Amino acid sequence: MSQKTVFSRNVVPDKKYILFLFAVSALLMTFGSMTSFLFPMHVGVDQNCFFTIGKSVLDGKVLYKDIYDQKGPLLFFIHTFAALISSKNMYGVYLLQIINFTVILYYVGKIRGLYLGDKYRYLVPAATGLIIVTTFCYSRGDNAEEFIMTFYMIAIYHVMSYLKSDEEVMSTKLMFINGILAASILWIKYTMLGFYIAWCIIVGITMISRKDFLHAVKAALIFLVGMIVATLPYIAYAVVTNSMDDFLWAYFYTNISLYSTHVSFMRRVEIFFTQDILWNPVMMPTVLLGVIYFCRSKQLLENKWHKISLIAMVVFTYVFVFIGGTRYKYYLLIVASFTVFGVIAWIKLLEKQIEKLMQNRTRTIAIAVVIYIVSIIGFSNCAPYYFKKADYYPQARIAKIIKEEHATVLNYNFLDCGVYLMSESPLPPTKFFCRQNIPRTVFPEMFDAQEDLIRAKAVDYVLVRFGRNRPLSDFAECPDLFTNYTLIDDSYWEPVDDYRFALFKVNK
């Protein structure tokens, strides 16, 4: 009997198991993501951008043509769907996150089944989820990488299952499905496709070694058909809305030509150790442990090619994400997709101790549950915002003023801070409702468009964010802000992220 027969069929989904995964996911998202009902708002600027743009589609705006961002369309359509559930808060996003993370944990469980059989079917998904959600790069939830991670987990299971099997070729169905998954990544954040380059190389070489070149070519064509099928809806949207040029310019040209920066090799190595590992002191060592342990084990990975395959997926994922030089803390989150291998490694190293603890099963499980809940609450990135009411957030207090006056506002010269959502104000008459992290020297149009509104007194209020060594006087590059508008208050301060806000009102 082959190993595949032993391992790949042992994770049989049942209601009890799925409900457990859903409950764990709900717990993690409730305390680990600021989209949940525990928080009046999400302080993340990217997350507010996603939701503002997704919601704007319901108001008839066309992506990239009427509203600008450089992320992929699928990410915005996910948030459009969330806005259909709830347009006045992020509860719809919260629900989608729970479902999404349940799928992630389900495939974590399936990967676990390949190497541990039916043992630890509850422990591995729960531990993996806890490590991912409490890591620094999780960044309080609702990141693009969080949704892409689902596609990674499915693909990792498919390729590792194939490597363990005796099958000569990966089935047509799985190749087609993975083409769809790869296209989904492409239309969220194409820099994450490094993983699938490694995946295709692994499957292709394995297929050639087990069968022949022609079958590998056939599989590649099926994979491409899957990508094309999954791409057609976005092409159709761009054609129907007459936004193809805007779409290609914003998503591809912007990211390739305007968004990347040069970073030396030595600086990249320094950042890997001083930021990636030190800022994520549980997740990154766990991932690295998993790769090392699996590559040293003769039982978990049977030959050198299997070991090379795992290393290739991790390396390609990491390198392609950071190859452009631009770096934000949440970029590293996609590497958390490989946390499951580290969790399995920890279990193998501590198996005797775990088995000894499980001799008193009831007591051990009760203690574990308490420790688990305390850990997610205590180590969540959202912990500083627990029990904070809406009036704690400067954005919410500012939004209340705008909402009460039925006024309009411009989120000027920084990313969306949530004031559009909280105030329910219509977006200003420009596609640049906020300023993306692109320098003025390479994209003056974005800055000019916002400043044209200020010169024309086209909005009732202008909101700016300063601090972190950036004084309010920096905004003097647009002197009309200080002549056409009166500073109402510049004492708004958000102490956790140490940002200050200044609100200006138009001079009538």
C-alpha cells in the first residue's frame, strides 16, 4: 500500500471538525483582526483603502478609471462583496475573513495528514492559526496576503500530496484548479506569483521524471487554460467599462515602474535578520525550523528532490515578494503559509512530552484551551485597542463632525485613514481620494489632482496626517491649504501608532 493511500485519505471532513475549525477561525479573527465587532474601526490605512474602493463599486465607480489604487481587482471585488453584507462598517469583511481562515486551517489539516496521519488533527490547525494571527506582520488583519494565503495552502497540499504519491502525472482537474488559483493570485498581487513559478517547476520536473515531456507540456497547457478562464472576468470588466488602459497602467505600470526601489543585497540580508526574524520571533523561526527539520528527516521527505521542492517554494515566495526593494511589514505575512511545516516539526520534537501530557486528556485539553485563549488575546496586534470606544479614535471624532454637518472631506496627502467610512461622506470629485505611497517626483498627477481640489475649495474639510518627524509645516508645499482653509484643530493624536491629525475647514 502506498503512502498516499495511508495519508491523503485520513482527513475526512465531518461537521464536528469543520465546526471546530470555524470556531477557531472566529476566535482568531475576533481578537486578531480590527474588522471584528470588538473594534469601532480598523486603523490600518490599506484596509480602509480596500473597503473604500470596494464600496465605491456599489456606487457606480469604475476601478482604476474613477478611483485609483495599484492593487489587483480581485482584492477590491472581495471588499465589494463585503460591502454588500455591511456598507457602514467592516463586519462583512470580518465574516469573509472567518470563512477564508477556516479554509486555510482546513488545508493546514490536510497537509498535517500527509505527515502525521490522523494524529493531532485539532492541534496542528489551532497552533498554526495562532502563530499566524499573532505575528507582527499580520498587521491587525484584512491584508491582501491573508486572502492569497488560502490559494497557497491549497496549492501546497496539492504539490506535497503529488510528491508523496506514486502517480505519474498530476490530474487534469488539479492542474486546472491550480491555474485558477494562480490567476486569482495574479489579480490580487502579482508579486506573490513567485510561489507558483516554483510550484510549476516542481510539478513539471516530477512529471517528466515519472512519465515524459509531452505529458508535462499537456499539464502546463491545462494550467494555462485555468489561468485564462479565471482571467476572463477581469478582462471583460475592463472592456465593458472602457477602463483597459487605466487598468493596465495602474496595476502593472505603477507597480513595476513607480513603486519599486533599489536595495543592496547586503541591506536585504541585514533586514532579513533585524526585521523579518526579530520582529516576528515566533513565526519566522517556526518556518525556518520546519524547512530545516523536513529537509533533515528521511521519514517526512523521502528524497532530495522533495527537500529541494520545499526549499524552492519558500525561497521563490520570499525573493519574489521583496525583489522590487519596497518593503512593508505585512509583506512577510505570505511566508506564514509555511508555518504548518514548523508546527509539525515542533510536534515531532516534543512528541514524547505531548503524549505524556495527554495521559490526563481532559485536564490537558482544559488547560490548553485557557492558554490558547489567553495567548490570542494577549499577543494579538490589536491588544492596544481592546475596550476602546469610538471617541478614542481621532478619525472617528473627526468623522463625527463631518457626518453631523453632512459635509465633504478630502483625505489629503496620505493613505485612507477610515474617515470616509466613518463619516459616510461621498468621495471627493477625483480618482485620487487618498495619496498612495508613491513619490511626487514619479507621480505628480496624484498630488496635483488633490491640490486642485484644495485650490478650488471643492470640499468642505481637508484632513492631513502628520507626526513621526513630519511637521504640519511640510504641507506648505500646497500653500492654498493655509489660505483657502482654516485650521480647526491639530491636536488629534493616535498614541499607539503615534500619528497626529489636523482638520481644516473651507473659508466661505
